[in-house]
Amino acid sequence: MPAQDERELRIVGFLCNWCSYGGADTAGVARFTQPTDLRIIRVPCSGRIDPLFVVRALLNGADGVLVSGCHPRDCHYAEGNFYARRRLEMLKRFLPITGIDERRFEYTWVSASEGQRWQHVVTEFTRRIHELGPAQSFNPATQEEWFNLALNEASKGEACACHGS
Amino acid sequence: MRIGVFICHCGSNIAGTVDCESVAELASGFPEVVYSTDSMYTCSEPGQEGIITAIHEQKLDGVVVASCTPRMHEPTFRRAVERAGLNRYMFEMANIREHVSWIGKDKEHNTNKAADLVLMAVEKLRRNRPLVPKSFETIKRVLVIGGGVAGIQAALDCADGGLDVVMVERDQSIGGKMAKLDKTFPTIDCSSCVLGPKMVDIAQHEKITLHTCAEIEAVSGYVGNFSVTIRRRATYVDWTKCTGCGVCTEKCPSKRSPDVFNEFMGTTTAINIPFPQAIPKKAAINPATCTMIQKGKCGVCAKVCPVGCIDYEQQDELINVDVGAIVVATGYDLFDWHKYPQYGEGRYPDVITSLQYERLLSASGPTGGHIKRPSDGKEPKNVVFIQCVGSRDRSVDRPYCSGFCCMYTAKQAILTKDHIPDSQSYVFYMDIRAPGKGYDEFTRRAMEEYGAQYVRGRVAMIYPHGEQLMVRGADTLAGTQVEVPADLVVLATGVEAAQGAVKLGETLRVVPDQYGFFVESHPKLKPVETNTAGVYLAGACQGPKDIPTSVGQGSAAAAKALGLLSKERLESDPAVSKVNLSRCVGCQKCIGTCPFGAIKAITDRQGKLKAEVIETVCQGCGICTVTCPQGAIQLEHFTDNQILAEVNALCPPKMNASFE
Amino acid sequence: MSQLEELKAAIRGHLDSLDCVIGWEQGYDPLHATPLFIRNESDLERLSISPLAVHNPATYATGFAGKKIGMVVRGCHSRSIIELLNEKLIERENVVLFGLCCDGVVSQRKIRTALPADPGFVEAVEIGDDALHITLAGEKTTIKLQDVLADKCRICAYPDPLLADVLIGNKHDSRPEETLACQEAFEAKPNAEKFTFWQDTMSRCIRCYACRNVCPMCVCQDYCIAASRDPLWMSQENSPAENFMFQMIHVSHLTGRCTECGECERACPVDIPLMLLRRYMNKQVQEVFGHQAGTSLDKTPPLLTFQVEEARIKERDW
Amino acid sequence: MAKIAYYPGCSGQSTSLEYDLSTRAVCRALGIELVDIEDWSCCGSTPAHTVNHVLSAALSARNLALVEQQGMDTVTTPCPSCLSNLRTAAHKMEDASFRDQANALLDTPCTTKIETLSVLQVIAEQVDAETIRAKVVRPLTGLKVACYYGCIMNRPPALMQFDNHENPMAMDKLMGLLGAEVVPYPLKVECCGASFGVPRVDIVTRLAGKLLDAGRDLDADAFVTACPLCQMNLDMRQGQINTALKENFRIPIFYYTQLLGYALGIDDKELKFNKLCVNPRPVFKKLSELKEAAQAG
């Protein structure tokens, strides 16, 4: 069951093995129905999640990226989510300058026991991504667009006002 | 590679909402997949045999199973592929049950999702490589930190099991809080009669080395091979000579030292043996109150000591010891009740803590077992007990229940009646929590046989009224305010983490929770393990606990240590970080972010700094991999390439059409 | 004694004990400077510290690991040095800093625009107090320094070196403009416009890595993950997404470390306004961690540490 | 000393006139310049907030708005009940939607946060101990006083942000500075029965009787209070209490400002000792006897 319409969007999830992956399992065991768009990549710890994985996914055309780890202070490795929190917060804050809607990326904390919370997180995030619709591809989709892009840029002078004056 | 894919139906658990045959068919077209099939129960005996046969017949060098969560059966399947001669890390799982079939009913979407998950697993597997665990020797010695009843039990069990034990205790004597108690619930048996023999065993056991007046200074190393530095405070008495005869304590003229053992219910001498049953029974000087140490005058103890063991120049001593496992049993401390303004903040001497009351009840206490109130030494007739002082109260940031106060309050009410037959006890309580064996019966006895008046409600105010204290509170059952005149008020002071627990946690890499109690590995299934391999918890350092539970946990921790060190060699998980030395520029950022101290700096042959992972210490979190800008340190089995392969499998990059 | 003479004297005093001192000299024409590696007295004579001398000597610092060198540093350069020291990438006892209280440097891009024709080779440049007099094809053009001041200098809060063994010149007390109008204007644009802007701009990137090579904080040497097969973060395909991925790697690795020396943007041969990304990220770092890279010694970059309670990170409660 | 706005409160115009006058006299002597709020109105006292929180806040906010108009940011009042209302209003109006509701009822909206302090807090925090000690001309040496703060002076603590709410010491310290012997009075923050004085006199006599009893146990010569209602219940109703409880209390109940004024040498007429119901003369007699004895000895 996709969130709102028939068409699935591409949502990538990065989940730490100890808490959130377990939380997603708990939700499954409890048969908490969730939208099907999300595909989960299991990592040992949210501290293993390089913000550049998120960037890679978004530039590859992912419509949404969701990261979830253990609640702060509950990290299996004591400190991983503390580092993750800083890294991911900076990524989220940075996205607006790139023009990529920062709402397409979210990070949160779900423990292994929070099956219901996981259902809520997935449902809400999927709903949000469907509201935003499919992401625009950073690379042109067609041969023609590639060509136009090349023309555009050839005809352009200075890129930014900073360099004009 | 030659990859085999096995799609599990899990009866109808998966096949009910996923078209397993089509997933298997789709998978046969994935890169390097040479064999793809589906089966009813892949984890069953025939299912596993099917995998093994396929590995042999199809000459597979990697296997993907799409079934339930890897948290369930990954070890099962790893063993299966290992039986067929593959390395266990040449195996990946796709979770198409908990993450697919159980959370949605749309078969088409589920089938697509399952296929995607299989593709991700295949793409990751293509970048897996065989990993071999390292094995290493262990040191057959256990460090027990804390000499309370939990630590004593753990130490004795380990020693009886044949391990060497080093026990470190911060105070002058072992025994902990239990040694201060008069009697114990629910049997009203004498605390020191139960504990005393065990303390003596500690002193006499040939496998146990005891360091008191000592604390942990530093810990390095890893499971099986810890290296510990212990700081032993100067006692100014040579304990190799001291016989504990006590002559010095009789003659010491400085009699105004705070009596820590008696919970400050009186004073003691500057040179002191805390209590008659102390282990070790040795004297120590309190340098803060010793006039010889403070002012250079006196020296009486040195003159009277028959063996000449007094040494005013003694210094702290650092002791190094290597151990294979560590049991943390640092216990608890009492909540500082002065934070409550309504109890007088210490203005009224006849408001005391429950532990102080234990000392008043104890025959070896400052009053010789006669209950005398501190202000005027009179015997109290009305004793008011107030429960939950620093427990279950968010306003003082102690929302948790201290667990055993209900029980000891009932015990103290009973003992009060025993000591003073014409006394009357009142207990202000919130709820009575008595879930142990014989516990509820015990609290009932306090009420029914010993006539303790239980008032359900909080106390709002204590104020002096003549020679008495007036205790005003709510009686929520009667819906009224009550005032009870009291000769003595005993606060059932709650439990908090022992002082210094957080700092010790940092030293041991064991995480304290927000209240300072150490966090166990799993609240149900690993209650004495910590997330640092080889470090175990016993007793109240993990959370409030009564004596039986602490003793039980002491034994449990000992069993874990014995189990661990019963193996000649230990194997480390090979899914740990690994440094590509040629890429490493020696910036040492990874060393700084590693929570386990598992990375060290080395100098290579050209004299350049490089990082090196201590494989047995690394826990495999991958923080370092993200820290390293060059990608020089990679967490095996979760390398950048493996995770990127999964990302790219899910979201294939859009390439320039002209290049395709 | 002029500032230049004062500086020369100071360097002369240290020359014996140093492997080299990095400064600037005239480049291929009088309008362009180039880094100068001073090893002896005769090299010293070529030293120039005019506003044309822009290069950040800190870029070379890690390359001299184990050797003792001197560097002539302006305010922003000193920040790079401090950051390198904080990250223990260089050692304090191995560097001698000749600090210049800096009045700002020029933007060659702005000069190029201000000149009547493409400069090609300039015949002569005379540097006045507040203007450049440039002789080009026999004709003299006067450009006010203020008009061609680099953007980073217009908003520079640290014109005077924050760390120096020798300090030349007079300290500044004036406050610069706090923000750049064009930066603010860009940040305020709707997502779609910014997105298209970067798509277009990144299609221009030729992935020459000049921005990386000139960056004083890019210390991976030959092991940048943008150009490695293991780990394989990105392909060599020249597409907007791959080019942007490279820029995102650079931004990501500079989080909390960028000292805003502006070298990346200066070095870009296709005029990509990289400082838009840098300044924005630095602003976020400042807001969340109260951290400005290279402004004080013994500060750990924010992503290499953490607080158990992060005062300014709101836990997303959903 | 800076100027501070002054809100006398309704009681100060009637039952506690002596509190108002002695407060003004004392502040003048200590160099605190009180500026009356022009056209001030009732704070709403206890009835308003039992009916409607917005209306209650608006009543107080009107006064705060006047303070704002007079160009000041702090107001002081001797009455704990007014203090409580003014502080509550200011606190509630930090919430924007509540502020809009309350301001809608006012001609002059209150836009900034005006700080309200009790006169006791102003004296305790803005006049240093040595200044007061130096100004004492008639020390209270030998006089045993019980300081009674009443129940709302420091409560709720999060709102009042002054002194210890269970064991306040501001008046104790002040009386100590004047030379008085302050007894460790345990019921400092007990309820006197407050406004039950009209409907349920029995409650007041029981509660206030207990207060007096505790003071007598400690051998107090007098009570000092800071609240008009407390003072009235203990002083004016002392006869009723005696009748109801078959007691014979004769304990003078002063406002702390009166004893402070006395010690500072302010003319007795300004301090209005003649407004007190229980004759305070024994206190002054004791003081002069003690003084004579000290001089003789």
C-alpha cells in the first residue's frame, strides 16, 4: 500500500542495527501496516552514516531519505548517535542552499521497542514525500535536456552577482 | 562471483503477501546471480540442506537469503554456509518478512519491494570479502570494583571457580551499605551475622587479593586483556604490620573526626578502625583531623603502637594489575534529602535518614543499640517514617522508585516496636511496593502485628512544636490533613548512583544513564552484561536493588566472567575497522572520535604517522569510517563501497545518455 | 621603514633557522602575484606584499611536514594556520608566522571586469594608497582598490592575524560589512531557482580539482575520495550530478573547518561561486555550535566532538 | 537609588493604612524613591481570578500598563496579594495569545514585561546591610520577634523568584540588622485563614490561634508581618481568638516596616502605631527598660 496514490516513490532508509532496525522489526512483528515506498539499508550504528550517503542518494534521484538511530544516550556504541546528530543536523541545515528541499531528508530516533513509533515515522515521512512529489533529477533526463544545458551555460556570463561588480 | 539466491515463503508468512516465485525469477537476472530458488521454510533442516547442496552443486561463492530479519536467523544461515565451506561473511540477508510481508497487503508492491531488497543484498554481497576472526589469549583474573555484598558474592564465586580475583574498595573496609544495617527484611536476621562470614572469606581466600582505601585510576585494553591501574590512598599505617589491636584508637586524643561508618551520628578518633567486624581489620588515619599530620604535633599513636606500624609520611600508591574481566559493583549512595525545604533542610536534628536510624538500632552503633534521638538523647515514643524522600519525585529529578524503601521502613517500624514496646510508629507512604517473596506479608505484619500506622499521603511540613516535631501531611484515603507529633522523624531516603559513578563509567567505557546508573546490554536478556565486552555489572550500580537481588546479580556477573575466561582463547568479531595504510595520512582524527580507544597511532617504516586498529578492542560501530575524509579506515562488512552499492542499487544514477 | 622593509628585516633574522619562508612575488605580469619560496637573501629581494598578493600560504604548510618553515600571513591565512594547528596537522614549533595586518586583497575577476579590454599581459601596475594604476596596451587605467576588493575582504572580521610571531602594520578596529548582499539574495531564492542554478553551474565544472588543490584544509593529499576507486564514491563521468557530488564532498569535509580564505573560488577557472556554499555552511556551524574555524587555538572541529545535550539542535519529535 | 513605581493596593488605603504610611516613610529614609502610579486601580485581589483569568490579568495589567506609560519598568508593592496578582499577570502575558485577549479589554495595552517586586525584596536586595545598620538610631536590642511571612509572599516559588519558599529569611535578616533577637519561628509560611475572616471565623481563629501559640512557645514579644490580611487576622481578631480558644494572647502584631521605621528613628506618628489593635506599648516599654538596664550595667 503506497502512501497516497498508486505510484511508489523512492525512499531510502538508513537504520542502525541495534535500535531502529529492531524497531522496524517490532513494527513488523506487530503487523503495523506501513506504506511500502521505503527500502531500508542496515548499518551498525547511526555513527556509521556518512551524510554523503544521503547526498549520494538524493543526487541519484531518491525522493526521500530517512535516517533513524538509537535515542541520544542509548547508543549501543555509547557515542555514535551523538556524532550522527551533529553530522546529520549540519546536512539538513545545509540542503536549502543547494535547492534540494530539506524536507526530503529527515533524521530521527526510534528504539527497538518502539514499533508503533516506527510506523508513525514511516507513515508521516512517506506522506510528506508524496506531498512533495517526485524529486527533480539533478542530471538531465533526456538527451535533449543535456544539449540545452550545455547551450545555456555556454551563453552565460558571470554566474553570480558577486563576480559581476 | 557465483551468487545463489534463496527466497523463503516462511509458510504463508511471506508467501501470503509476496509472490516469492516471481521474486526468485527476477533475482535470477541480477548481476552475478547464477542460481535462484524459493523454498517453504529456508531456516528448516531441509531448507538449510538445500542451500548447502546448491553451494556444492552450483559452486556458489556467495549466498543471499530473503526471509525474516537478520536479527533472527543471520547466525543460523551463517553457520549453514560455513558448513558448506564458505566464509560466513559471504552471506547476506534480505528482510522480506518484518519489513515487507507483515506490514502491507498489496502483493504487487510487496513483490517489487522484496525484489529491490534482494537486489540490494546481491549488490552488497558482490563487495563482501571473507573475514576471519582473530583469536587471542585471556588473562584468568577478574577485577571486582566495590566490596559491598554484590561485589563480595561475585568475588567469592569467581575465586571458587578457580579465577584469581582482585577486589578494589574505596572505603577502609569492605561490607558496603549492608555492613551498616542492623537487621534485614523480611526475616529480621542480623545483617552482620549474614555478611560477616562472607567478608572473612574474602580476607582468607587464597585466590583473592583485596585493596581497600583504593580506587580505579585507569583502565586500558580489551576483553580478556585489561590493564588496570589502582590508586591506593595513603592510610599512614603500614598494613603489613598492623594487627588491628586497636590500642591506637583508644589512645588517640583527636576524637572529633566525622564518623563515616556511623553515618555521622557522632564522632570518632582520627586513627580508627571503622567497626569491629571490619575487613581488613586495620587502622587508618584520617589526615584531615590528625593533629600530627595537620600540625606536626602529637604522635601518640606511633608511641603506643606495639608493632611500630604508624607512618606519617606514607604516600598514595599506584598498583598495576592485568585482568581478563571486570565486575562493577559500586553500589549506591543516598539522595541528599536537604533538597526538600519542607523537611527542614537540616535545621532539626531529630530528622534523620533511614541509614542513620539503622546505626541507632544497631548494637554496634553509636548508641549501643538503644534508640536515642540526636537532639537530647531521649528515647522517642512517636516515630514518624516518611517514604519516597528522593524517590518517584520529578521535582527533584528522581522519578524512579528506589525499590526497597517500603520494605526497610516496615522493618524499621517493627524494630522500633521491639526496642520500645510503648512506642508508636507512623508511616507516610505513596504506594507500598512489596513484590518479593514474603515481602507483602512482611509489611502486613508491620501494620497488623506491630501496629504501625500507615498514612497514605505526602508530608508537607515538619516544624518544631515544643520538644517535639509536628509532621503535617495529607491522608489521601481519608481526604484530610493530618498532623502527627513526632519525637523522631526518619526519612526513607532514596537511592542514587554512587558518587563518582559517571567518572568510573568513562574510565571503563560503560555508559551511565541520566541518573548515573550503569546501563546494561539488554534490559531483559543481558542484565549483567554491558556494551563493553568483558565488563559486567552487579548490584545497585545498575539500578536500585535489595540484598537478595544484588547477591543474585553478583553470582550472575561471576558466572559471566567464569564463562568468558573458561575459554582458552577468545575470538573477536572480524567485522571491525581496518586501515588502508597507503591512504592514511596520519591526521589521527579517527583516534579522537573512537569511543573505545580502539585506534592507536603508529609510525610506519618511512617514519610517517599512521592509524592502526586494535582489532580486539574495536566494536565495529563505524564512527571512524565517517570521520576519515580519505576513506582510509573502513569498517569491514559495512565499507563505503558496500553501503554505496546498496544506495546505487536502490537509486541507480542517471547517466549521460550519450555515454550509454 | 616601510612595512615591506620591516617584514624583510624580520624574515632575514629568521632565515638561517628556517627551511624556507613562504611569501609572494610578482607573477607572469605586474598585475599577478605568485607564491615565493624564500630560501636565501636573494630570494628575499623579490618579496612583494601588495594587495595583489593573494595566495594562502597555509595551503603549502602540510607539504612541509617535519620541516621548519616561515609564512607571511594575512588575517584569513592565520585562521587556516590555527585550524591546521588545532587539527594537529602541523606543529607550532615548526612554523614561524610573519603576520601582516591586512587592508584587503584584490579580486582579479573584478579587475578583469573593470578594465576596458581583456588584460592579456599588463605592462605596468602602480599601486597607490587607494587605487591601482594599470598600464595596458600603452593606456593607463585607474581602478579604485575599494571597487576591486575581494568579497571575502569586504566582510572580513579578522583582517589582523590571530596568531603571529612577528606582526607588521597597524591593527584595524573598523567593522566590515557584515553580510554580502549577493549571498543574501541567493539564499532567499526559492528552491527551484537555486536547484536550476546549481544544475547549470555544475554542468560548467570541468572537475579540474583546482578548488580542492588550493584549499588549505584539504589535507587528504593524493587520497581524495573524489578520485579513488576504493572507496568508490563517484564516477569520473562529467555530469552535473557527479560534479555536484564532488562539491558536496568538499563542503562536507570542510564542515566546521573552513576558514573562508576564498581560495577555492579564486582558483576556479570557470567562475563557480563556491563561496556561496562555504559561507552558508559556516553560518550554520556558527548558529548551531557557536564555532568559527581557526579563530581560537585548541578548539576541536565541531564534528569531531559532541555534547550529550546539544543546546541548539532540536530533537525532531515525530 | 533609582526611582521605582509604587503600587499601594486597596488595603493600604484602609485597613492597612499604617503599612502604606510606614512603607513610604521607611523607603524615604533608606533613599528609595517611590513614584505613585497615577490613577491606579484594584489588582483584582482574590475574587477576580476565581471568576475569569483573562479579566483578572487585565485588571492587574492595567496597572502595569500605567507603569509602562510613566516610563518605568519596575513596580513595587507592600502587599503580597497585589504582588502575586501583578506578577501572575505579567507572567501570563508573556504568552502572545493570552496577552492579546487581556489587552483587548484595556484602553492602554500593556506591551512590555514590567517587573513587580515586593517592598521587602527591594529593601533586601537594593539596600545593603551596612547602610541599614548605620542608620539605626533606636536599636531593637533584646526584643524577641517572630517573623511571619504568610502563605503567598514567596509562593509559588517559580513565580516569585525570591527567598526560600519554605523557610524565608529576608525579614529575619532585616530584624536581625535592627538588633532584634529573631526567634526560630517554625510557622513562617503558614496560612492564617486569610479571607475566611468573614464567612468562617472558626477557621481563622483555629489557624491564627496556632500561629500565636507557636510564637508564645518561643517567648516572642511581638510578631512582624508583611501582609495586610495576616496582620489583620492576628491583630484585630486576637480578641476573637482568645474567646474562641479560651486563651489570653496579648502579642502585638507589627508590620515589619513599622519596626524598621522605629529603629530608623522615624516619628511614631508616621508609623501609626495607634492603628494597632493589640496594644504595642509593652514592647516599647521593654525596649526602654532594656536600654536603661544596659546603660546602668
